[in-house]
Amino acid sequence: MSSMDESSAILTIDLEAIAQNYRYLADRVAPAECCAVVKADAYGLGLAAVAPVLRDAGCETFFVATLEEGIALRTHLADADIHVFNGAIAGTEAKMAEHGLTPALNSLDAIQHWQSFQHTRDEVLPADIHIDTGMSRLGLMPEDVSALVSDKAAMGKLDIDCVFSHLACADDPASPMNRQQLNEFEACRSLIQARRAGIAAASGTFLGDEFHFDFIRPGIALYGGNPTPGNPNPMRQTIRFQARILQVRTLDAPRTVGYGATHAVNQPTKVATIAVGYADGYLRAASGRAITYIGDQAAPVLGRISMDLTTIDVTNIPEDLIQPGGLVDVIGPHNPLDDFAAAADTIGYEILTRLGPRLHRHYLPAESR
Ligand SMILES: *Cc1c(COP(=O)(O)O)cnc(C)c1O
């Protein structure tokens, strides 16, 4: 592994900021429980580093998407309560149980498979019930809930831990979907005996106390994404993404920059070429739109972002700040995650989960307390 000094691009991950984001949300919703969603390698930031920090910050219940992610998390957190959103693919029930993972049961079929599995083991194991109130992806439809609860024998053979649903428009407090889904969830969950109920992910947490139920399950907000788009971000930034300056040139005559010659220079311009590209997750869609920073000075991207290189305008930046070997913030204090996401026409979630394997990852530790 390269050292930080030799690295072309550096991703600094602030574990203390992640711990503070967890505690902020936990305090906000208490006495409801704050769980943590750590799917997709903790949103690209590294499950092995992030999961223990969340546990030390007080988190007891974790959600992942897949069996494989659950097994990986179990190696880091032997005692944690781990839940799997996508549930057990038929035939993998035993593996779920072997690793002490709680699957979401997302359909009547999945419930049946789980019950047959329990029958072979002659025991009842905890499982979650996911109710679809408007996403139409996974989960029981309201009519499935009616069918389930009318089958007393089937219900008697279930040990339901979490009953949950997922909001489609939580990032838009004005959407009527939020209230509709809340009402539908209320109606369904009142029919189901479960230990805990929850509907809010990160954005849902900010819709009001009635969305908190017994637990919230935030992901993006832990990692610094703004759960309240359009309003100031209440969360701390957790990443800084820096790339090294490789070369600087002055263009005095008209000339074009980059693939497709999409950017034409018609006046004297200083161009710095930095060692980052779409292979690192610096998405090509942000070509000609993203803004980098050198110290507190803005340096806009010129022309297309390529696989390994990006060109930026450093015309107005002092000479001593633009020496080859110097570092440029492509995501940093002045150009946070969500700004870059907007420039690439996407959301912070996609930026985080596509941060490339070539980045040198550097962790700032969480304070022990
Ligand atoms: C990913 C996911 C979450 C977390 O969502 P955030 O918006 O990142 O807080 C919660 N619940 C389900 C079902 C999910 O798939």
C-alpha cells in the first residue's frame, strides 16, 4: 500500500465525525432507538473501520442489505444485533441463522420459507416484517398483511422483532406521500405483534416525532450527507477527498482542453492537471461543472473529467499554491459531498458508494470516551 506522501489521491475519513453524527441523531430521537445502516461497506467508507466506531458511540442494532454483508459485519461485531434488509434468498435461511443474522421477511413466500426452515430446526428464530407502503420494491402489500394476520397458526410460529416500512419521499417534507405512508404503516403494524416498529431512515427522522416510532435507521446522515436537502446540513462532513497536482501550464493562444475539445480557452489561462478521474469516483457527469478548491480558492473543472486525470482552472490562484505535488480538494470543507453530487446530477449516496479502490484511504480516529 502506498504511503500518503506517495498517493495520487487521498480519501480522509473522519471517524470522530461519524461518531458525532450518530450521537446527534440518537439524542434527537431518544427515547426511540437509533440504529445504523452500514450496507454497501458502510456507504463506501469501510465497514471494518466504521462499524466498531458506531458501536462505541452506542449503536446496538445494525442493518445491511445482503447476507454477505451481514456475515462480514459479524466478523467485526461479534455481539451486535444485525438485520438484513433484502432477507434470505430461498435456501440461505440456515446461513442467516448460523451467523446470527435477522432477515427481513419481504413477502408471504419468504415467510413460508422461513417457517419451513424453522420447522426443520424445531425452533422459532427472530425475523423482521417489511411492509410496503408505497415503494413497490420489497415487502408485504397491505392485502398480504391481512392474509397473514388472519392465519393464526402462521402468526403463532413467528417471532417478529422489527416491523418496518420505507418512505419514498422523506427528503421532501411537503410531499403528501409521507403522511399517507405513515397512516398505512400505522394501520398495518397495529395488526402485527412485533417488538419494535420503525419507518424513518435519515430524512424521515426530520419529518417529526410521529415518524420515530420505536427506532430510526439512518444511513446517509451518519456519513455526512444532508438529510434535509434545501436546508442547512445538520450533520458533520465525514470525508475529504484530495488529489495531487501533476502539472501546470499556461495557455496564451486559443486552445482546447481535454477529450472532445469541449472547453475552448480564448484568453490567457493557467490549467492544472490533477491526479483524479472517474475511475476514482470523480464522476464524468460533473465535467465542466464541479468546483475544486485549493485552500479557500475555487478552481473550476475545465472540460471533461477523464479516467485518471482532471483539468482545473488555476488562473487566479497564487503561484505558491499550485506547485506540482500540491493537493487540491475535490470534496472538502468548501465543496462538500452534496455540492459535488449536484454537479454530477446525482445524490451523495451514489458519490460515497462509488469512491474508487485506487484512493489512499486514511482514517482519523474517533476520540475514545
Ligand atoms: C438504505 C436504506 C436505509 C437507509 O437510508 P438513508 O436514506 O441512507 O438513511 C433505510 N432503510 C432501508 C430499507 C434502506 O434500504
